[in-house]
Amino acid sequence: MKLTPTDAETALAALYDAKKADFAGAPLAAAREDAFTRFAEAGLPHRRIEAYKYTDLRARLTDLPPAAAEAGEENVAGILAGYPPLVEGAARIVIANGRYVPGLSAAPANVTVTSILDPAADLSAVGILVAGNDDPLTLANLGLFEGGVVITVAGEAGAPIEIVHVATADALVMGRVAMSVSADGRASVIERTLGSAAVVENGLTELTLKEGAHVDWIRLVDGKSDKAVELNSFHTEVPESAVLNHLTLTTGLGLARSQIFGHVVGHDAEANFRAATVAVGKRHADNTLVIRHDAVGSRSTEIFKSAIGEGGTAIIQGRIFVEKDAQKTDSKMMSNALFLDDTGEVVNKPELEIFADDVICGHGATSGDIDEDPVFYLRARGIPEATARRLLTEAFIIEALDLVADEALNDALAERIRTALAAVVA
């Protein structure tokens, strides 16, 4: 039975109708129409959909801000000035209110960047990873995206790439990123959202890897407003001998859902996923991961670290599918949650579906407060109790940064974790 449309769903339908004529003449028009038709039929996801049981967006998004207008370059530059790159020498690709800003962007060597709506853009790999996908957030973006970028890495990127999403006002933002990396290519990517607006952002990323490619991808989710809604869908396919290391670092305020759809399709392919979450106060942080192994001798690891306090909520959902022909798959998932007080909530929901018989797979989940034995150990060596608890909490979360090899970047991310914990760990 189809539910009566909410005000938010009605607003999205009206937005699509208002822009339909413009969309018709733009690239990806047919895929856009198909996606929004399917989204409109299903509506916003709600708790009766298993994947959204603990993050009911139909109930939470009772109304929506207006769609974001094109941002002035001077305004965007002013916001960027307050946020230097996390890594010295990184090349910034700027997407403001969902639209590519070439005047404020730079591409490193061996990297080309084009607006996804540029008629000259190479769209040969765009949309393939999401074709047929029925996830509501993915469909909403495919139907309503205002712009974004196509990034092509040919060989080794000459510098780290920082993809910066800028929100200039309280608005609904639908940005899109499509990156492809050549055979044996390498890239280090940092993706972050800047600005303090109470934005509702529904982003979509497609990462296409060729054989032997290696990508390190870090996504920062640190909304400054408790009214911010940060939603992101990351779709990727990992072919033969390719390596993907992905980290999601979630701090700040508001509602965040970071969902990853990964497909491991090649022999000796490797996909590693980490999530470090500090959910305090009004932060509702949902990390959802769906990984499918379809190849012989592939590997994946999934490790989630969460610290929850002051009424914060952390949702950890991980699903691993091992298809019948994916023999010798090695896949392990672990979720560890640490309560900073007795007011937070964590949901750990790991799942395995294995149809092959020669595999090494496992999952586990733990939750609790700080072990008093190491606290006592540190106090016995002259460290005050409050400092001991802070150090242990930091060490617990920072462990999720194990794949970040760049020392300066690792330090910068660790400092963000310390800052987020400072409010609740004296």
C-alpha cells in the first residue's frame, strides 16, 4: 500500500516538475527521469524498510528547505578562506551548492575535471555502478542532482585531491561526484563539506576502478549545525588486483547517514573500510555498508569505532554477501562502541550471507564503557583520572585511522577526534 505523500515528498515532486524542462535538454536526462519516477513511487525511506529501520527519514524530514541556488564565486571563496586544505599541497575541486566551480578548482597532474553537465564531459562510466539500484537516497540524487564533477585519473595523481562541498545557505543540495581511475592508477582523495548552514545535503559518489588501481578515500562528516542533514551514497566496484581503502570520520552535529555499496569483482582485489564516529549531543550518525564478493580470492575488512555520549546515537549496519563462485574470500567485520555516559544509544547490526563453502569470514560487535583496569594502571603512574579516561577514549577511536599512512593527515584527523571528544571527556 502506497503511503500518503508527506510535505517533503510533495516538495521534491514539485521541484522535479519545476525543473523537468531544463533537465530534458541536459546530459543523463533519460536516467534522471527513470530514477525520479522510481523514487516518487517509493517515497522517502522509512522504518518499515529494513535498511532504514533506525534512521527513519520519512519521519525526520518533515519539511525541506528550498533547493540551493547557484553560489556566487566570491561568497564561496570567502568560505574557503577559513578552511585551509587538510594536506599541504592538495589540489582542491570545489562544488558549491551542488555545482562545480572551475574558477576556484585545480586539478593535479594526470587528473582531469569536468562538470558532469558539460556536453563535452566523458560520461561513459557515469551511471553504470548505480544502474538498477533501488536505494531511495541514490534515486533521489539521480533524479534531482543540480551538477557535480567527472574526475578522471590517468596514472598516478600528482597530488592529493580534496573534493570540497560548500554550502552557502540553508538549502537542499544534491551534488554528484563520478571518478574513474585508470589501470594501475593511484589517487588519494579527501572529501569534506564546509560551511555552517543548516543544509539538507544528499550526495552521490561513483568510484570506478580499473585493474590494479589503488585509491585511498577519506570522507569527513562534521556538520556544524544541529539542524544539518548530511546524506551520502558511495558506490564502487573493485576489480582484479585493485585496492580501495575508505575511511568515514563522523563528528559534529545533526543527522548523518553515510552508506557504501561495494562490489568486489576481481581476483586478488582488496577493499578496506573504516568508520570512526563521535556521536554526542544531537548527532545521529548512521554508517551503513553493503559489500558483495563475486570473485575468487578477494579480501575485505570492515572496522567501525564509535564513541557515544550526551544523548547521541550511532547506527552501525554492515552486510557482507559472498556469492557461490567467490571461493577463498577473506572478509572480516567488527564494530566496537564505547559509551561516554549512560545517555547515548548504539545499534550494532552486522550480517553475513555466505553461499560459498571455502571462505574465511566473520563478524562481531561489542559495546560498553571504559575498562577500569587500564584507568587504574594510568592513575597508578601519576596520571589524573580525567586525563586517563580522555587518553583511553582517544586511543580507542583513533585506532580506526590505521589505514591513513600520511603522517600529517593522520595527525589532522586525530586532532578532529580529540576536539569532538573534548566536550564530553574532561
